[in-house]
Amino acid sequence: MYIFIPSWYSNERSWFSIEKEWFRDEKQYEFDDTVNQVRLFRDAEEETRILLLSYAPAFQHFLHRQNLSSVPVDAVFDVMQSIHTSMPGLLSARNLAWPAHAAWFYTPYATYVYVEEKLYARVDYGEDGNFLFVSYYQEGLEVRKDFYDDRGFLSSSVLLNRSIPLKRIFYDAEGHRQFVENRISGIVTIEDGAGYTFQKKRYESLTEMIEEVTYRYFHEERAKSATVVMATNAWHDELVLEALAEQPLVLSYYGDRFYLDDEEDIKQDTKRASMIITDTEKTARRIRDIIGDTVRVHDISPYDTRLSLGMSQQISALKVLMPIDHFQEEYLRKALDQVLFYMKKNRDVELHLVTRTSDPHRLETVRNALETLFTQLGYPGKIALEASEEESDPEAIYPSATRPRIFLRQYMSELELIQMLKDIRLILDLRDQPNLYLQIAGISAGIPQVNYRYTRYVEHLKNGYIVQNIDHVTEGLAYYLTGLKHWNEALIYCMDKIHGNQGEVLVKKWKEWMEGGESA
């Protein structure tokens, strides 16, 4: 059996993974090394479980979005809250107890409840339309916030005074209080009649409770023979390492969760490991330099199996996707000048500028700014906000008279980004720091990429083109948009990369590495 410990925490508070309201922009993507590894081991029909250390009341929806609903989950907070159900439940905010004569007002962002013309509550929803929490108000100030588990029950309540959290009450699935966290001191008090048998009635922090439950978990017979795969994170590494029994341990280093300059921490953490997995050869080399040959280190790039190979070669339009968030204005101007010049010569090219936002007002602001910039560059014209808009300026240099060729599109989640990539011919990410998930998604969909910097996933003239100089963008465009030869080469390269890191192939590699072999 393989037990995977993810690094799924929110930026606001450790040990918590609270899903944000659907309209709030997430700074990070959900896909990571654990998502990839769990899918692959499950698909290879290996016994696979997830050990979740964080408090995540909307976790069922996360599993659904990541195609992991079939994977068993052992959640530490479920144990502590004495929750024994794993089945999704149906619960509507309208089914809660509300005062008589409550008036409901619906907006695109949230639902507001008024009683006697005063704000009584606000209901917020997640990405999937599931309601997440209800905030209650007195005299216009939030006094309580109830968080609902997507299995259909109240999970916890935060009590506030002048918007300052004072304490959090955790419940079981029947609504009985289990323990209370003092949000000021961090002290946790166990309620009389709590379903789980804790060793103490009072803990200095949630961390201390999690340590106790995690230690018990790894010393149970079921877990003793498992292989543990832990996504490294400074927040939980020490806790897990101290809780383990004799299980073989695989450490997974991915993205920017760690600091490779912390050599002593890396040496200490890797002492217990049987094997180390990284997402790039560069990271693998750095760790080898730090720890020597004491532990085997292998690089395995994660790919998103929700994507399928693109169909852009089946349509005449050459669609180029170009993210514009966090783009330095000077470089954006230079890049767009070359792209528009190239589009003037090649009328089959469409430019899809994308931004990650849920705010329609910001989208309109960005559109106006871009149209002003295009005019300054000598390419006046309109930008369509959606691919379905039949909006164009016949007098403009770059669009045709019958359809727009430049679009500004928004997305809020990686699922929406995946949908955008279905018919994209080329990804043009010329920012100083290209988006990591976009690069993974591009490879997973077999789409070549043009970058300004060398990156961990894009190799020059194999699955992408590194321009290095912002004045040479047209060279990268011409390389992949002139005929299909180079595009097909990139597709084949991506397919080979993906094939070597899928299902039974990957599991076979892991097993041979764990046994000391050097699988090809």
C-alpha cells in the first residue's frame, strides 16, 4: 500500500485548506506532484490512500475536480472531530434554520439575507456552486461564520468580536461539539463527550493534537507495511518524520515549496528517506550536491492526465495563447509589436490573450488598455472578449473583415484553462517567470511553447522555443506556425515524455528504484 501525504494548505493559515469563494482569484493552482502521483498509482491498480493533515471541509469537491474521488482518504481532522462518513451529502443554505420573514437577495457573487431590513447573513459559494460558509451579522459587523462540510453538515463555527476571530468550535457530523480552539492563544480544549479518545483534555495548539493522531495512525497495523510518499513542506516535514514507524519513506520535492539553500534542513529531512523524487533534473542535481549519494534521487516530471492531445491541427486557424498577467509593460509592448507584425503577414493566426480573473470590470479595463497600446503600436482595432463575439474593425490592419482575430479571455481555475487549450496551436509565455502549471498543461496537451527564459519543462527545439531576447519573438512564432513539421516533432516529444511517466511504467520504475535497481 502507498500512503500519500499532500501539501494542501491555504496561504492564510497552516493546517487549513479552506476553499475560497468562487469569485476570488487563487494565487496557486490545485494540480501538484501528489495529484499526479496518486492518479498514476491508482490507475496502475496499486492500493493507494491519501493521508490529509489539513482541515478541508470542501475536500470532496477538490477530489472531484482532480479526478480523485475514488481514492480512499484518511483525514486527521475527521478523526479528531469523530466524523466517520465519506459519502457526499446534499445540503442547501435554504434548508438551514432562518428567522421568520427573512428576505433573500441574490447577487452574482453571494446571497444576502435580511431580517427587518437589516443584514442578517451572507451565504458564499465555491467554484462548483457548493455553498461554503454562512457569515452572520449584528449591527453590520460579522459575529459568526459557519463552515459547512460538503458531505452535508456543519463542520465548524468561528466566533468573532469586531471582526476579530476569538474561537473556533469543531463539530461532529451530528452537530455535537468536539473541541474548541482559542484563536488568540492557540490553546485547544477538548469537550466532554468528544467521540475521539484524546490523551489530554487541553492542548497548546492544533499542531500538538495533529502530532498525536498522526503518530497513532502510523503505528497501527494497517499502516506499518505501507510505503509513505510525502510532499515536502517545512510545515509538516518534522511532524511526519517523528510520527513514522518503520515505513519506507519517499520524499517528493516539487515547485517552490522548499528552499534549496537550506542545506542543513534538507540533510536532516532526507536522512530518514529511502528515495527522493523531484520534478526537474536541476533540483535533483542540487539535492545530490547537498546530500551526496546517501539517498537515491530521481527526477520525474508530473503531467496532468485530465488533458488530451490538442486538436489544433484539425482547424485552419493558428490559435496562439498568450498570458498577460504580471507582464512587465516594456516587454509586453515589445512582444505584442512583433506578434501583431507577424499576424499582419499571416492571416490564419489568432491571438488569444488570457488573464486569470473573475472581475468583469478589470477585464474591460485591461481590454481598453490593450486597445490603446495597439493603437500606439500602429495596429488600431477592436479586441473581442469571447471567441463567440463577431466583433471586428474592417479598417484595422490585423483583423479580417468577417471575424475578429484577437481575443481577451479570462479564466478562474485550471479546469477553465484546460478547456481553453483544446484547440490552441502554440503557447506564447514571454514573462520573466513563466507559469508552472501552464507549462505542465502544455506538455500534457502536446502543445509547443515559446518562452523568454529557459524553464524546467520546456526544451529548446524539442517541445518549445527559447527566444532569450525579447526582440526575437517572431522567430519562435515562425518555427511552429509555418507548416506542421516542427509542431509534430514537439507533439511526439511530449508524447514520449508523458508515456515514460504514466501508470504501470512509473510504478515499475519506483519499485525498482526502491529495491536498489536502476530502471531505464
